[in-house]
Amino acid sequence: MHLLLVILFFLEAQFCVQSSDSNSPAGENLATNGLPFPWSKVRLPSYIVPVHYHLLIHPNLTTLRFNGSVKIEIDVKNNTNWVVLHSKNLKIFTATVLDEHEAHLSDKVLSVLEYPSHEQIAIFSPKILTSGEKYFLYLEFGAPLSDGFYGFYKSTYKTKAGETRVLASTHFEPTSARMALPCFDEPIFKANYTVRIRRGPSHIALSNMPLEQTVEIGNGLFEDQFEVSVRMSSYLLAFIVCDFRSVSGMTATGINITIYAVPEKWHQTHYALEAALRLLEFYEQYFNILYPLPKLDLIAIPDFQAGAMENWGLTTYRETSLLYDPDISSASDKLWVTMVIGHELAHQWFGNLVTMEWWNDIWLNEGFARYMEFVSLEAVYPELKVEDHFLDTCFGAIGRDSLNSSRPISSLAENPAQIEEMFDTVSYDKGACILHMLRNFLTNEGFQSGIIRYLHRFKYSNARNEDLWDSLIKTCSEEEFTAGEYCYSSTQATKNAYRFAGEHIDLKKMMYTWTLQKGIPLITVKRQGRKLYIGQERFLKIVLPDDPSWHSLQEGYLWHIPLTYKTSHSDYEMKHILTTKSDVLTLDEEVDWVKLNSDMNGYYIVHYDEEGWNALTELLRINHTALSFKDRASLIHNAFQLVTAGRLSLNRALDLIGYLKSETHNVPLLQGLGYLQSFYKMIEKRNIADITHNLKTYILQYFRDVIDKQSWSDDGMVSDRRLREEVLSLACDFDYPPCLEKAKHLYNSWVESNGAISLPTDVSETVYMVGAQDDSGWAYLLEKYGVSMCETEKSKFLSALASSKDSEKLSRLLQLGMDGTLIKTQNLPSLIYLVAKNPVGHFLAWDFVKKHWDELVEKFPLGSFGIRNIIVGTVTQFSSTEELREVENFFKSITEQVSELRVIQVATENVEKNIMWLSRNLETMRTWLQQRLN
């Protein structure tokens, strides 16, 4: 009782010395023991800053618990009695404050207050901590290894002999370092880390830095002591205890790169080593900054929710994102592994060396890393044709951004669920696409020199959105400005002006229009003689211009758009900056056609007048190669997006792709085919028999030549192989007899050899899908799934199993995914999506999600990739008003949980979009098909 009174006295006295950051009385927030908690905000106070963490961690892989201690050197900015920091699900055994000589400030046990709703703890020091003095906070703690995919968690794998082995691994981004140690778990609080890990003799320990020494400490335990880290944010700290094997190599600049994997998957690590060596050397040259650590490890974790994580010096991956088996992995698998490695290595500079100040600007990390995947692979692996894939990235971003539920790239995010949701299509894909637009605007050299300036200016520090724009253009003299294409004038008269196509542009103002407002612009084009009448408005797929709400949704939206265009009379690209709602351009001469957004380098949709669409449709029919493959693909994309928005008739878009019989490039071919297939899948789920039959017949007739010339092999360039993979999958899915016969023959040969023969990797998934359609084939694939030692092969098996037309089999799969033994929990979100897109399974999957919602939220936190993929994957299969009501009612029933989740609005808007598409276009589709087939 006496101690309680003393604590309460100091709590009251504290507000004389508490930082002014606190903005509400302490009494409003009660700790778990009923005492007032001294801090009211979700964000930590800034009056104490961590300088250096000395961490000892000991995971016990038998009891599945870990214990640890951390001594944090802190810098006190304002006088205070309180240290407030993060802790989640940790038991704090001891808390002590030490002076700069590491002597105890108090001989009493210090009280630790816990405030779980903010994941914070507060330690009270009876002696005031004085500004400018150095102190140490010492804590001892423990917890079970987490069952999920965050914090310090348990992962398992099975050997070929069937033995289950356990490892412990970390995943801290964005807010889970606090689950492994008490820390200042915000990106602004960069510090150095000295890590020691205790382990048994049959395991190895890994952390961000190289091993300094190993000490035997008795009881069969060893302590691995690692070198001091560079200054970094808490979410980049990593440590792993496992029994993996590795393969290593050295870059030209002396960086040791090592790939780790489960021992029996060691042979799948060699491609990753080659890619990591080549890509790291590329980045060192491109950024003109040497990788700052002595080593870089890449490790494939058997249980991993995301694709990969960029922990500095110890990057972690899903097995499908790092391991490559040339006998099993397809061309698409190889491209994926290379892109993910390129992404995580780019983060070593964008994210790790320079970190966003707060999660609202996570796009500075993720948009750059996504874009650098393409820049690096284009330079290092040109044969992978990554530029073919980039258009799909921007098309995906547009799909999300053209809904009203989109958000600005730089958005408010405070609590962990909101922060989790920032890791989305907008941050990654839209971020990459506007950087691509900017690079084309500034030129490659201007863009590269600008980001080098940015990295040098903010290295080992934090940056905000505006810091990037300030860094991108160098300052120059008036003479240089007059002669140059990419620099700011140093004179006041033209400050912040940038020369583009003879115009002076304020780059920061321009880029704010792309990062601080949501949505994508629609450029309208009307040609009259030599005049081009250009307008801009916000592109929305669900609201029509004649809808009363349209005008309110357009208000205040204006972009500064770097327009590019080509004409029938120009073999070069022309440029213009559109900074107003409308403008008029004068062409040098009369032209037959105009195509805006050359090579889809700009992030905007283009809508031509009737004459404009007619001219481009005719051009594709008579001479499609007059436009680049990127221009052809973007025309197809824009046309069908405008159909969805009710701005263009379906007839016109279908007529536009009438030229595809002559198309030889896989990107526009797959773009057109993809739209037809998506329409088929939506109409099939609505059980509209005549249109389903006629659309299938039309596709198989129209694309028969393309289908028939595909070989069942792995020959050809990557683009040929990608086309083969997609086209043969579609043909067999549509029951095209020659496709089914060939697939069945290959499948039977494979089964007869008991899986010993290698199927052509690009068509193996199609072969498995055909094989899975009867009972014995399905059972055999499930058996093979259980024993396969290759995750990419297992993912193909799972796709095939989920394609069954037997609802009982699909239910069994979902139950196996929930159980998490045969089908790992990490694969459950993708399994639910696979079942949902199967016409037999879309109600099954939705019912499963509703029934198991609470269990799913336990496995995957709200806002996480997993939950978002589950919600969007199941809900967007629906296309009727009854289904929409059903979805809305379910989300209303769990409002308390999901009220702040943006993904709910995204999912329901997608259903509304499907409903509107069918109501507008079904009859048109019916009539158009009847005319073509007759």
C-alpha cells in the first residue's frame, strides 16, 4: 500500500516534468493494474531517444518459449521520470534504469505499467532523468514463440523421412519488433544494435551483422555474438535460429552473399545466389553508394506470410520467392524469384539506408523497391523481358485507383491495422508507376542523379515525401538552366522551375498532385483539323457523368500531367504539360490518327472521341505494328476500362480487339484474351447458359490458330513461354479437345512413372488441372502435395486440386488449410481465393470465411495481406444485388472489428462494379456474339 501511494505521488508530480507532447490528462488512460498510464497517444513521446540496444535472446525450440534481456542506451531530451516504449505480449520480469556508469538509479524494483491498447509500457524512475544525460534502461523479459507470422515466431518443416523440425524466425515490419523485445518501435527511432543469441549445438544463429565470436556457456548451449549494426529502425532488426544449409559467393566489392534453406532444399538455392550477386553489384553502381554492411544473407523461411522482408543484412523470403528448381520451376517462377530478390535488394538503400519518417510515406520504401525491380532486371536480366510485366503492374494499380475507395499514396495511418493496410497496391504499384512516369519526364540520367542525391542527403536517417522532390533536381546557374534540360534555376525568378518541352514546371507542386490526392486522371481527346482539345477529370468506374453524385466526386481534382503523344505523321514522341482542366494543342499538320500516352509511360487513362477511336481501331486492323506493343496493350486496357465505367460501348472495345488474330506479341494478345476470359468467368458464375456457351465458342474459334501453334515444351523466349502457359491453360479450362487429350496423355505418363519424368515446366500446372478432374487423379495429386520438397511445385498442385468440380473435395481442401498441417497456414488465403474463383466453389469459400471469421482473424491480423486477400478474393467473385446485400450484412455484423478497414469498401465496390457491368453489357454481349457466330 505504501508503494502504491509513492507511485501515485510521483505520477502527479510527473506532469511538472513530463514532455509537452502529452495532450490529455493521464487519468483517462488506465494501465492493466488500474493506475493512470502517463502517456495518451498511439505514437511514442519524442523526449527519449534510443541510441544503442544490447540484446541477448534465447529461444528454446523444445519448450517453444524465448527469454531475453535488453540494455538500451537512451538520450533524454526533456527532464522526465518516465520512460515510455513499446511492448506487446511480453512478460517483463525486471526493469531498471542505470546512469552513464551503469550504476542503479534506485535500489527499489521499478514499477512497469502496461497499456495494451497502445502496445506500450511505462517505467517509472523515482529519480528525475535529466536532459542531456546518458542513461541505460535494462529489462528482462520472456514470451512464447508466436504462433503466427509476426514478432519472434515458430516455423516448422518436414524432412523427406517425415520428421518435423522447428526453427525460430523474426518478422517485425511494420509494428512487431515490440513482440520480441521492449523497444522504441517507430521508424524515426534509429539506433545501433548489438545482438547475442543463445542456441543448441545442432543449430546456427543468424542476425543482421556477421558473427563476431561464439562462446560455449555450458549445459550444451552456445552464445553467438554479432558485430554492432549500423543505425537502423527497429522493424529491420532480425534474428533466426535454425539448422539450414547454405551456399555463398562474393561480389566484386567484397560483400559476402549467402543463401540459406532447409537442408533438403539446398540444391534449389543456386539461382538465387547468382541473381543476388549480380543485382547487388548493379545497385551499388546505379546508386553510387556501396552496400554498407559486410554481408547479406537471403533465407527461405518455411512459414512466411508475405513474399519477403528486407531486414538489413538478413533478408527473409517465402520459399516460393527464393528457391528455384530448374527441373520443376517455370519461366514465370524464375521471373518471380528474380523480381523479389531485386525488390528486397533495392530496399537495402530505399528503406534501410534512407527510411520514411512515418508509415504514411511507406510508398517511399515500397514504390521505389517495386520500381527498381523493373529497372534492375531490365539492365541485368534483359532476357527475362520484365518490361512486359510492368504494364500489368500499372493496369493493376489503375484497377484499384479508379474506385472511390482508393486513397492518396501518402495517407494518414496511426494504429497498427491502418499501418498494415498501407502495404497495398497503391503504395507498391501506383508508387512504381508514378516513379516510372517521373523517370520518363526527367530522363533516365536526371532521375538517377536525383535519387543518388536523395540517398546521400538522407543516408542513415529518415525522409518525407517532399524530401524526395527537393532532392530530385539539382540547382544550377541561370546559364546552365537555359542550356540544360533537368535542373532548377538558382535565381529567384525561376526558383523551383524545371524545363520540360520548353515550359517551366514546379516539380514539387506537380508531384504533390500525384501523391496527396487519390485517384487517376482521365484525359479526354477531341480532334478537329489540326486542333486537339484536351480535358482532364477524375476517372471513376462506378459513377457515371449523368449521376448527380459525379460532380461532387470530381470537385477539387486536378493533376499536373506530363502528356506524351504520337501521330500518323510523327515517328517521335511529342510532349506537353497539362496543368489545367482543359487545353488546346495545335498539330504541325493534318493527321490520320493521334495516340496519347506513348508506351503507357504516363499514369492516366485516355478517352478519344468517336472519330479518334474509329481511326485507332482501323489502324490496328490494317497496320497494328505502326504502334508499339505497349501502345497496343494500353489501348485495349483503356477501352475495356472505359466500358466498365460506362463511357464506351462494349461493341467498340470488342471491335478494337478484332485485329488480335494478326497479333504476334504476347502482351497485347494476353491483354485482350484476359478481358474476354474475365467476362466469361463472371457470366459463367451467373449461370447464363447461352452467353457462356457462345463466348466460349467464340474465344476457341477466334484464337484457335494461337492455341494450335503452342508447343507442349519449354522452348522459346520468356515471352513465348508466358504466352504458352496462359493460352494452353485457357484452352484446357474451356474443354478444347486437342488440349485435353494432350494434357491427359502427359498426366498419365507422369503418373505411370510415379512422378519420375519431368513435365514441361510451363504447362505442368495445366496438366495437373486436367488430371485433377477425376477421383483418382485428385487423390494422387493430394498425395504428391504431401511429399513434394518444392514449394513452387506444391503451389501448382494446390491450384489443380482447387480446380475440381466436386464441392466435397473443395470443402476438404479448405478444412486442410484451416488445420494447417498438410497445407500450411501461410497458404490458406491463396487457397480460399483459388476455391472462390472456381464456379463450383465461390459460395463455398464465402460460407467458409463467414463461418471461420474469428479463427481467420486469429491467424492473420486485421489489415494484413492475409485478411485482405481473403476478403477481396472471396467477395469480388459476386455480381448480383442479392450477393451484395449478403456481403454488406456480414460486414455489418462484424463492424466493431472491421470499421476502420479500407479493404471492406474496396471489396464491396468491386461487387457493385460487377453488377453494373452486367446490367450495362449483358445484352450487348449476347447480340454481338450472335452476330459474330452466325
